[in-house]
Amino acid sequence: MKKIGFIGLGIMGEAMAKRLLQNGYELVVYNRTAEKISKLGASNVVPALSPAEVARNCEIAISMLADSKAVEEIVYGKGGIFESMKPGFIHVDMSTISPITTRKLYNDYKARNAYFIHAPVLGSKSQAADGTLLIFAGGDRAVIDKCKDIFIVLGKKVWEFDSVEKATILKLAMNSMIATMIVALSQAFVIADKSGVSKETVLEILENSALNSAMYQNKGRTIINGNFEPNFYVKHILKDVNLILESAMDLKISLPVISVIRELYIQALSKGYENEDYSAIFKVIAELAGVKI
Ligand SMILES: NC(=O)c1ccc[n+]([C@@H]2O[C@H](COP(=O)([O-])OP(=O)(O)OC[C@H]3O[C@@H](n4cnc5c(N)ncnc54)[C@H](OP(=O)(O)O)[C@@H]3O)[C@@H](O)[C@H]2O)c1
């Protein structure tokens, strides 16, 4: 049985860890809130008390964490990976984090004769559960090759890049579309609603049009059902919108639409929707338009 480390059992991490367990991996698992480890409910799970314990017992570890701060904490912090890893250790972070952080981690691992791969993913909980994530893997090609068996279990396609930043930025580019598309759908819903046309009709027209997407249909249905149970938190899409704007600044490009959308997500935060699904942005747009939710 192949043994690897796994750090972070949030919405995505739990589904990804279960997928690896079902596919013959033994996992040495750390989560900040230790009780969540029991949710994995499998015999091939070895709980670890710290990221350092994961690194002491594995040659490769995956992390799937909230943000850059969390990833830095499990590497550099007390009980972190750097306290115990051996030369040649491979850390594959799959979270959506900052390109400055992924570059720093890559360099700091290199300086310790170890390796950092950034492999963020497109897809949510259900794609994580059935192994159909899209994976953008950046870093040393030879090291990415060593992680291929893991990526095949978690994803349906892997794009490889020769630097960590390319993978990091590509994920942010994809999330700029997610953040924008949900606003576009919400706007279409409120325009239709104000004109006495149902959201169902909007979805039906989309379904027959070149504009359609699986995302519009899935999120459209959950919005219609008033279901804002989180698959992807408002607080995380806002984190990503902030990272997109920071990266745009570094690249000296203007992204005016994302700047405006950021304000909408901040309003979602101030209305207390931060732990709801990002589609709760519909409620902000509906409230602005005076449309009953
Ligand atoms: N949800 C999605 O659809 C989706 C899709 C693609 C990518 N992503 C990205 O994937 C990452 C994880 O997303 P998620 O939805 O699984 O998030 P989540 O449910 O909020 O899980 C976050 C994880 O990070 C841990 N964590 C947070 N702060 C920490 C810290 N300071 N030190 C150590 N651990 C810490 C949490 O531990 P506790 O359990 O102790 O809180 C939890 O395990 C994010 O970067 C997100 O943007 C999400």
C-alpha cells in the first residue's frame, strides 16, 4: 500500500482524502481540528498530531488548506513540516494561494534539498469525490512525474508547468471566471424576475443556447431552491478575487470588472454570508435590485 501524508480536511480535503483512501492509499493525516480525522472512517488512516509528524513518516505529503497563511503555518510554524522533513521530501500543495507564497515555498524547499509543487484544482466537492478534478501542476517536471499516480486518482486531466507561479496564476484566472459568471447569472435572474419571467425560463433558454454551462445549470438550480449550503465558501472566493487583483497589479494589468465584483463579495461578507456558498452573491444582487429572494 502506498503511504502519503495528507494535511487539511475541509470541504475539499475530506473528499480528496476519501478518494485516495478508496484507491489504495494509506494516509498519514493532520488537521488543525483533529476531531475531523474520524470523519474519514477508514482503517488505512494514521492520525498525526502535527504536520511535522506527517513529514517524519512520509516522503510525499499533500495539503489542501484555506489560504496562504494556513499553508505557511504548516510548513514554517511550530510543529511544521520543516521541523522534521528529510532531504528529497515532496510537498504538493493543492490549495488556492498566492503566487508570492508558492514562489517562496518553492525556493525555501529547494534550499533544504526538498521539493515544493503547486497543484491547485478546478472543480468542487463532487469532482473531488469522483476523481474528476482538473489539476494545474507547477514545479520541477521530474518531481511532478513522481506525483502522477496521485494526480491520476484525484483528477481527470493534469496540465504541467515548469514553474509554480504559472500553475498558481492559471488557477486564479479560472476563478476570475467563476467569480464573474455567477454574477452574470444572478444579474440575468433579477432582470427576468423584475419583468415577470421565471428563473426556470432563464435556465431553459441557457440550456438551448451557446451561452450555457454546467455551472449555470447547477448553481441556477440551487439558487432557485434557495439552497446556499457551501460547496465553495463566499470567504474563499473573496480571498481569490483579492489574489487575482494583487496578481494583476504585479503583472501591471487592469481588471476593472473584477474590481467591481470584489465590492459585491465584500457586501456578501458584511451581510453575514461568508460561510455560505459563493452563489449567495445572488442574494446581494437581488437585494440591490429590490427583488424578493
Ligand atoms: N470548495 C471548493 O469548491 C474549492 C474548489 C477548488 C479549490 N478550493 C480551494 O481549496 C482550498 C480548500 O478549500 P475548502 O473548500 O476545502 O476550504 P475549507 O472547508 O475552509 O477548509 C480549510 C482547511 O484549512 C484548514 N486551516 C485553515 N486555517 C488553518 C491554519 N491557520 N492552520 C492550519 N490549518 C488551517 C482547516 O482546518 P480546520 O478544520 O481546523 O478549520 C481546513 O482543514 C482553498 O484554498 C479553496 O480556495 C476550493
